[in-house]
Amino acid sequence: MAHELVTSIEIDAPPERVWEALVDFDRYPEWNPFMRIAGRPNEGATLTVHLRPPGGRESEFEPDVVYCEKHRELRWVGHLVVPGLFDGEHRFRLEPLDGGERTRFEHAETFSGVLAGLLLRFVGEQTRAGFVAMNEGLKTRVEGVVAAENRKATESSDAV
């Protein structure tokens, strides 16, 4: 039986700008309190992911990227020890809003395996809190960058 954890947030920036921050893994320490990633967001690639859920224990795993559509979606699949025990398909989905001026960012994971229900009772709320913290960090990061660029553009046009 699969268990799904879904969170989302609306970001006042186009999906292209959200995507830039989402896949710039090297800059995660600047804004992402929940996750660190090493690797490339290419289908077939293996990532190294460190999770730090609020109030929880840090963990590391090496999922495989199973889908990547630029500016739209990134998914990976990871396993605890062996497939079928506790598996997770993690996804980030970007949905354009208001003609592409804004973005709904969905951050979700589908858990399966014989231990999924049991383990989620223990770590589910911490994981949800981590997703929400990352979503809020991404929103703050992207909206801040866009606002700074808009200010700079306004100042440049005023100077002319």
C-alpha cells in the first residue's frame, strides 16, 4: 500500500526562475534548511541526498533520477537498504499560474514497501515539516532574487 505526502506553495515568480533555484544544488546551503544534494538533475543520474528534518535525525541516501522535465518536474526514487522495504518516489512539480508569472510548487513523495506505514508513523510529521521548511525557503529565495533584479532594472531605467 502506498502512502503519499504532498505539500505545495505559491511563488511570485515564473516557473523558469523557480527551476533555476531548485536545480542549483550547490546553493542549497544558502536557503534550504531541509536538504542537501550532490549530483546532476539528469534522468538516470544517481544523487547523494542529505535530509535534515526538523527535530529529526539526519539521513543520507542515493536515489536515482527517474524523470526530469526542465521548468516542470523532477523525480527520483530511493530505497532503504533494499527495494521493497521502504521506497520513496520524491517529486518536485512546477505549475505555471497567472499566465506564467507565478508558480505553484508541489513537493511530494509517495512511500511504499513493507515498512512504509510503520516508518511514516514515526517520521511522517518531521518529513512533512521538512518539506514545508524547504518550500518556504525556496519561495523566499526566488522571490528575493526576482525582487532584487526588478529593483536593479528600475534603478537602471530611472538613471537613463
